[in-house]
Amino acid sequence: MLVSLNWLKEFVDIKMSPYDFGEALTMSGTKVETLTVVSENVANILTGKITKIEPHPNADKLTVCTVDMGADERVIVTAAKNVFEGAIVSVAVDGAVLANGTKIGTNDFRGLLSHGMFCSIEELGMNTDLFSKEIMEGILILPENTPLGMDARELLWLNDVIIDVELTANRSDCQSIIGIAREASATLDLPMAGVTTYDTVESTNQIADYLSVRIEDPACPRYVAKMLKVKKIEASPLWMQIKLQNSGVRPINNIVDVTNYVMLELGQPLHAFDYDSLQSQEIVVKTTTNKKIVTLDDKERDIDETMLMITNGKVPVAIAGVMGGENSEITEKTSLIVLESANFNKGSVRLTAKKLGLRTEASSRFEKGVDPELAGMAALRATQLLLEIGACEVIEGLIDVYPSVASLKKVNLDINWFNTFVGISLTIDEIAKMLTRLFFNVEKSSDYVLEVEVPSYRLDIDLKEDLAEEVVRIFGYDMIPGTIMGGETMVGGKTPVQKFEDALKNILVGQGYYETLTSSFTSEKRLHGLNSQLDENLVPLINPLGEENSIMRHTLIGHQLEVISLNYNRKNPFGRFFELSNTYRKNTKSGELPIEEQKLAISSYGGEDYFELKGVVELLLEQSGIKYPDFIAGGSDFLHPGRKAEIFVDGIILGEIGEIHPVVVKNYELPKRCYICQLSFKALFDCSSLDNKFTDLPKFPASNRDLAILLKADIPAAAVETIIRKNSGDILESIDLFDVYTGAQIPDGYKSLAYALNFRHHGRTLNDNDINPVIEQILGELKRSFDAQLRE
Amino acid sequence: MELELKQLRDRCLADLNAVEELKTLDNVRIKYLGKKGELTIALKGMGKLSNEERPIIGKLANEIREEIENNISAQKHALEQKEIEAQIKEESIDVSLPGKKHQAGNLHPLTTTVNELKEIFLGMGFSIAEGPEIEWAKYNFDYLNVPQDHSARDLQDTFYYEDDIVLRTQTSPVQVRVMQEQKPPLRIISPGRVYRCDEIDATHSPVFHQMEGLVIDKGITMSDLKGTLDLFAKKLFGEQTKTKFRPHQFYFTEPSAEMDVTCFKCGGVGCKVCSNTGWIEILGCGMVHPNVLRFCGIDPDEYSGFAFGMGLDRITMIKYGINDLRLLFENDLRFLAQFK
Ligand SMILES: [Zn+2]
């Protein structure tokens, strides 16, 4: 919200620098984002009246103006077309500086000296967005009664500082000049001026002859209406226009400007209807079955029966709290106006504005909540201003429909509780003083309890904790000491699962893998690339950001492939990646949240093969204390049918590993060979055994035997290893497959597997009599199972 | 005989001198001192000598044997020395040639940041709590005191899976779960993934990360909040870091604050990182709202506590000077590999 410091100073006598003021406001809870001077540069631009205009003897497009500057007279040569005799303009005299920094001196224009120049809106540094094109392009013409020789910086508030404040959602009462002024007054401990309202004692209730108001919906807690006779619709006075401009609002005419002025000043949105075009003597606030309304901005809006309308009893004339209707708009012909100062329920306005996609200054104020008490005061303030600027005459009487007037809230504050809660020690009087600065009515109900009456506009204060914040922010958050928590000593620390996560990541990093971070979203389209049937337990979102983010992923595979694809297509020659992240699956039990399962994906491309990745996975398993994982051919359809395996430990599936299927390679624009493994983190953790215990170092030597076994090529090595293990009793210490050979001397369709077996007994030295029978048993079993033979 | 022995010695020493390789040295030893060696054979002829000559020649023979043995061992030493020198000479390398490549990967910078934050809080006795990302709306909003008609609940702001199930917009639901399941005292942090309906750009992402913290105990004060978070900031950004607490508003806490830290880049003078303010906004915090305590079955008259929350993506970006949030989620190796 934009706040004019000059306007603010009309309420609170702020003497400190704008910067210090901004800091003080921020530290008491009204966050100041920026401070901007309207026009930093402008200097020596004074008002003057054009008394005579003559043609330039040597140039058709130039005119020569004599200007009365109050103290003196000067000649200005200009090319401007909108100047006329009698016009009051702003004149940059010798030595003046324009908004863009240009210095102005005396210049020769085709043989005539010009002692300065006339200024436009832009040259003065005013907000060009708020003016029509015609005004913007010409010289700014000032009102007739403007004093001459006056500094434009003062007159046009070019020295004003615009404060951009960020308000928190709970402080709807700060959405106005007086709201910020109240904060300034409390923060700086300075008195605050009030506003002048229309308070003439009226003798009649003339308004009743014209209008009655009925509320048929509780979403309108109060409706105040005042009627006025229009004297003349014209531009509002300069001071009013400037305040609107410096608040970012475009001046329109005296009636509309007053409604906007009061909204900015007090925070109460107002609306003015043209009485004659209401074509009715009543205003009824209700929902309607009408389908359309044309709003003030000339747009036709679709409305429905949930939206609160201001009607003339039959048709809507305004969307309550959002925008007026074109059918009752103020025009040049308007002779009677109905000034609406009403209160609308924030939820109702919010939903209506949202449905219409129409946010206005009014709706955004109502959405945050407006104090119903404000409606009456705002109507009288607007009346006062309309009279003061000579726009209207009053019609006596006021309509105020206010079915349930809320009483003021009272909250008790126990100062002992307060001091303990905050960790400071203030006296009851100090606390009472700070609350009083914030316009709370405070009474001592005992030596240590304050009874605090909350102003009607403080919709955010209900509890003692709310009051605590009020006191502390005025006392100063920075005045609270920092202490180290007392209480019970707490050990804290990571759980075994959390430690296991760290350990896995560290192993992978040590092996040259980079951790990735990918989004949780995927889509049917993206999943189709994986050459697989769609899982039936997907978790789709009701309101996704586009199709490609419409489902919560149930696998990390797609995202890992996208990472590989991105890197490959950016010419990174190789890559090794991993990610430990959540996947999501529908819960088949109703009334429960979807299932979230952490998975670990490891992938690589460029210079790697299946066995390198498998080696890393084996290392991970080994480091997790998993002794004998089984890699059994098989797995999902996104993997190469001849190069994929499922990983089991004691019959429990951990995941799968393999090369990416050529079709998927194409779909994802991947390098020809990429490898991936996905493991269930939970299964991995459940199978892990991390409690290492020391075993004595061996005292007796080991015996090594090499076995080369000839067998059919399609028998998996893992099956051979299983047989070797099963038939070795407890003396087999290790198996190492050191050669797989096909080729010369090996028949077609066969292979040779060469194993180094290491035998050891913990209690004695082994000899041939121990080992030979074992070897024979192994060979016998291999022959029976696979028709395998020892290769000589 | 005496002459014979002396000649034998001279021959032997000459032979020894001529040896150039260690492996032939032994041949010389065998030739003279072996079982059938010249000296051994010569000594066998001692029997023929007279009683007067025998001790003299015997003494001489022993002296010669000793001399030869000394010479052999000296020659052995010399040859070994020579061999090592030769080996060293042959094996010298250009030590300035590059080492063999061992690729280590690294953690994602976000993880590194999270780890750093975790360590700080673990050191203060906190535990790490986790909870579902797809969460009941009541845990994400109602129990956190978010008003029923608040726009955060809108479809424009929050992803919905079902009418009452959302993608959590903050990790605070974890705090609710912990408060409902465990008795105070509590000290937890909950880092994790959160979601909001923001289109992705340089500073926004529909998927991002937060870490929230919660302390509940008897007699926890606002000055404890300040002290704890000030200590945290000093541990994260360095001992010289100062903090500033500004009043703010959150539904979850009352009173609430935002904490700024002095810019770690410029030390508070003002620079691009801190938009010339000297301060960087780092987290939101406050005293846990009594409604929230009550919703979670904790008596606010008996217990009090504070909570805080911070954006991990933002802190990561600030810490490493990353200027575009999208880089965190893109996973280009040239990016990832910068965070060893
Ligand atoms: Zn800085």
C-alpha cells in the first residue's frame, strides 16, 4: 500500500527523517518496503500566469508568452499548444532543474530570449500513469486560484515521500492514512489529530422522501446512505487530486474523487449512485437470480445467486463491495447522488471477487475485513468534503441500517503472566502506557491485572497473547534479551533410519555419483515413455499446474532419465546420478492418506556398463551389512529384456537394476547405453544389519583352490555360486569368480567359469583330506544340476 | 705355503673387485671359501706342515679368511648400494604429471545446506521429525489456526488430491503430529518438501523445501526464542552475525516475528546480495499460538513454546550465491559438480 508522508503528517507531527521514520514503523510491525520521493531533482520551478501571448516573428510554431511570476515578469518562448492567456502554469526559471535532471537556463529561440520554460507532468516528475494522454502531452495547467510565484515542489507535493508498506493479513485497520497514522502515533509516542466530519444538527429527515434501504442478507452487517444534491460536477481541487495521485489513484471528478479520498483516508470503501437512474425509491441488499451486470468499467459480468448485490428492488445496480453498475453511474447530468457507506462480510466479497476475477480497491479492503463502525463516520466525512469543495448541497437525514451493533471486546492481561511469557519485567504502569498509546482503553482491575477494552477496528485482538504482541512491539522486539532455553536437557540426535540415509548417500558420493533434486510431479504422458502399463494406484491432483505435472510420481525412474537426457543433450559426456526421494501411491484403504515410499535411484551413462553399476549396488548392499543378495534375471519393461535383474535378499525384493530398453532410450532421447537401479529404501533398511561386532583374526592359514567349470552358457553364474556355497559347509571363506570365458577350446553354447575358492577353519589348519571331499561334492552337485564339468 | 696363501688372497681380492653384479658375488665366495673352495683345500694341506709352521700358517689362513669375508661383505654392500642407486635412477618419474582420476560425486547443494542446519540444531538437543507430504487439510490448516475462509486454502494456492487432502504447503503439519503424539518437552526440527500453486520462475517453484522448528516446554519465553535463533544465525553465518527481529503475523504463532541477519557478504554495509539494506530476511518465528497448543492437546496455561520456519531453497541460494531457483531442480552436471 502506498502512503503519502505529507498526508500522514497532517495527522501526526513526524519530525524525524523519512528513513528513520520507515525504520521505526518497520520495527513496530508495519513493514516499510521502499521510500520514494515524488521528484528528487525538481528545483526552482515556480507558478506563473500567462498574461499575453504573441506570435514569434521568426517561427510559425513558436509563441512568445509574457508571464506574471508574482514578484516579476518574464518572457517565455514555447512550442506548447495548450497554453492560453490567463492560464496558470509551472515555469522552470533560470537555474531550474527538471525531474530528469536537466538544468534550465536562458535560451535563444530564433533571435528571442526565453527566460525559462513551461513544464509538463512528466517534466515535473509526477506519476504519468494517472493522467490522460492530452494532459500528459501538454503543459500542466493549474487551477485559476493558484497563487503566483509559488514553488511547485511545495504546491504539487513533489517533495512528498511515498512510503510503500507491506501490511500483514490481520491488520485490515491499517489500510488507510489514519490507520498508519495511528501506528505512527503509537510508535513515536506522538499525539494524533482527528478528522472533521459533517456534524450539522439537522431538523428534518428529508432523505425519507427519496429513499429507503433494506438488508435481506446477513453478509451485509451495516448500510449507511446519505443523499446530496449536486451543484456542479467538475474536477476536484488540486490538493485533493495530489493526495489521490500520491496514493496511486487517478483523479476523475469531484464526486468520485471524494469517495476515493475517504476510502484512502479512513479505509471505508464508498460508492456514489446516480439517484435518478436507480429508478426506484428503495435500495435492497440481497442475492439475485440475475445472470448479468455491466460494471463501471464497461464490462459485462456473469453473476450468480451466491453473489451479494445492491439492487433497486428489482435489478442489481452494484456488486456489493466490488464494483458499481453502469446503470447507476454518476454522469455529467447527475443531479442527486446516493452515497453508500456500507459494510460487507469479508468471505462473501472474497468469493464474489474471486469468481468474477475482479479485484478492486474496495474488494481488497473488504476481503481483509472492515470495521462496521467506520461506515457512519465515513459517510459523514464524505458529506463534509463534498460540501467543503462546493460539489454538493446536503439533503437532510441519514439512513443507517445496522441490525446488530457489536459491543467492544474486553481482554484481561495479567502482567505476571506477560513478563514470564516474554522474559522481561515491565511494571503494570509501563504496560498500561504502551497499550494506551495504541488507543486501547485500559483499566487496572487489580495490582497485576489490566482490563483492556479493544477499539472496534482492531479485529485482530482477542486473546492475552494478542495483547502481549501489542505491548512487545511498542516496547521493541530488539529490547527483549536473548536467553538460552532452560528446562530439561534434551539429547536429540538422528534416528537409525536418518543415519542410514546419510550413510547411503556418502557411499554413493564416494563412488562418484551426484545427488539430484527433481520435482515430485509427473504425468500420464511422461510415464508412457517408460514402455510400461500405467500403474493403477497413481495419485492424480485435482488442480495441477498443467498436464505434465498432474500426477504425483510413483517411481523415480522417469525423472532420473530426464536428468540423463538433459545432461546428454547438453553434451556432458558422462554422468552418474542418484536420488533418495519420496514416491506416492494411492492407498487402497479408504479414509487414509496415500502411501509415501522413499526410493533410491542410481543411474549412469557414458563409459559405464551394467557390471559397473551392479558393482556399486553390491558395495551399497555390502556396506549395509547385506551378505548374499540375489540378482535374478527379470524386471520392469523400461529395462532391456536381456540386461535386467531383480534384486532379492532372503526372498524380499529390494528393487531392480538393468540397462535402459532401446525403446525408452528413443522416447527420452537418451544416450544408447544407460543404466539404472531403483531400490526401496525401506526394504533396504529392513534388510540391513549395521551392528558390527569384532571377530578374532584368523589364527590358521587358508587353503586356496581354483575351479574352472564348463557348462551351458545360459546358466546364470549366481546359480553356480549358490551350489558352491550350499555344498561347502562352513569352511568356505570366500568365492571369487575371476574369469568368464567363451571361445577357443570351448564348445558352442558353453562357457567356462573360473572360481577361486578360499577355505579356512577357525580351529585348525585344513589339509587335502578336508577339502577334496568338499570339491567332489560341489562338482557332483554341479553335474547333477547343470551337467557341468570340471575343465582340465 | 705362506706365499701360496698370500697369492690366493691376492687372486681372490682381484676376483672380488672384478664382480659387478650381486648374483655373481656368491660365486667368488664359493670359489675360495666354499667346501671345495681354494682356501678350504689349501688348509687341508696344513697337515703336512711342521709343528712350528702350523700355528703361524693357521693364523695367517684365518686372517686371510677374515679379510676375504670382510671384503665380500664390503663388496656386497657396495653392489647393493649400486643396485639401489641404479633402480632409483631408472625409476625416477616426472612427479608433476597429473594424478590418476578418481571421480568423487557430491551431494546436492540443498542437501548440504539442510545437513548444515540439521547439525546446528542437533547440537542444541533437537531431533528430526518427519511426516507425510500428502496431508490432511486439517493438519495443514485447521490445527494450525488458519481461518476457514483464508485464501491459502483456495485451489489457486494449494494443490488438492481430495477435498480434505492436500499437498502440504508447509512442514508445520509435522509439528502438529508430533505435538499430538508426544508429550512435552519437545524440541524438533522438520525439514522437508512442500508445495504451493506457483508457476516456476527464478524465485518460485511449485515444489520447494522448508525447515520448521518447534520447542515446547514449561516456561519457554520469547527471549528463549530470540536467544536460540540468534545462536543459530551465528552458527550458520559466523560469530560476527547480528540478528534483528521485526514484528510480523502468522496464524500459527502469537506474537510473531521475522528475523533478519546482517548480510554475510557485506557485513551489513549494503551490497547486491542484501539489496543495499545490510540485512537479509531469513526466517519467520513466534510463540506457538495457544489455539494451536489446544488443538494438539497441550494445555497453554501449563506449557509454552516457540516455532520457526525457513525456506531451504532460499537459504541455499543465498549461501552459494545462486541467482535462479530453477538451477536447483535442473540437475545439469556442470551445476551439480560445483558443490564439492
Ligand atoms: Zn550485503
